[in-house]
Amino acid sequence: MMVASGKFISAGTRVRVREAGPVPTYSTWDDDGQRTSTPVKKRMQKAFFGGDRRIQAEVIYIGNESERERLRAKGLAKVQLRDSAGCMVVVTAEVASLIAA
């Protein structure tokens, strides 16, 4: 469970960015074994942070406790992005910049 400005954002919550803008430098995506190509990952990440409503985003649960604590200390969460074609990518996003969709 992540805290965003007094609100809790739990795993499974559909989210969007509070304010559209460029992709933050801290945001990276998880390695998916090349199931999704790099240009598609970049496009989806740029669209999500740009406020595109066609990208569905959901906070995911992190099973590794040390990774979960490391992200919580930095104020980050892992968000799974999905587009209408079925492509998925998991990126990191700042909890304070997310709101429930």
C-alpha cells in the first residue's frame, strides 16, 4: 500500500497521472524478456505520462519485500501499463503524481 498525499493507493487500483508532462528521468521499465519491443515500451511510457486516456494503468503488488521497501522509501510505485492492442509494460512512477482513475 502506497501513500499519496494522505491517500492510500493499494495494489490493483487503476490510476492515471495527476498532471501530464514528459517522462520523468527516474521512470524505468521492468525487463519482460523482449515480449514487448523497446519502441512500444517507450511509446506507452510517453503516452501514460503525457496523460493519454487510451493507456490503462494499474498499481501492481510487489512480492519482494526488500524491493517494496526500497520503492516505498523513494516514494515510487510499480504501475502496469496496458494498451488496447494488449501490449503490457511495468514502469515506476512517483506515488504523489498518481490519482485514482
